[in-house]
Amino acid sequence: MLNSVATGRRLALRAAAWQLLAALLVAVLFLLWGLPQALAAALGAGAMLAGGLAAGRLAFGGGVLPAGAAMLRLVVFAVVALGIGVWNLPPLPLVAGLVVALVAQVLAVASGR
């Protein structure tokens, strides 16, 4: 085994920190166009952050997890559906928030090696 579980946990936390910073930046950027756009961008980035944290918890939590824990992987899709379908937030900033948070996660993981 090349990596320990502790190393994986640190990498997951680093990726979450990068995603949180990206979420704040994209929300502030979209605030220039209005509050609904900023909320949508923050919601999209926050959904990706929550999904990443849930995946990290599942991967490095240890032990046998109940079947309900596997459903946490769908948190991104559920939040996007709520944001667009229920709260009527603009979809472009929401998707931009998702993409920015995903890129931040990839960059965090790539820089951790």
C-alpha cells in the first residue's frame, strides 16, 4: 500500500478547503450580477463541496456503512434539482458554481501528490 488512510483523509480535507475557497470566490463574482445569481453559484459550489465531503466520509470513515450512507452520493443532484426546480434559481450560475468547485477539487488532489 502506497498511501495510508491518514494521507487520504488529509487530501480529502485539503480538497474541501479548496472547494470552500472556490465557492466563496464564485459567489462573490456572481454577486456583481445580483443576489439570486450569487446564491445559485454558492449553492452549486456548496453542493459539490457537500458531495466531496460525503464521498470522503464514505471512503475514509472506516467500518461497514449502512445502505443509507451510500445515498449521500446523490447529494449534488438533489441540491441542483432543488435549486433549479423548487427555488427557481438561475441555472447558469448554479452550474458555474458546480464546475468551479469541481476544478478546485481536481487541482487540490493533483497538487497533493
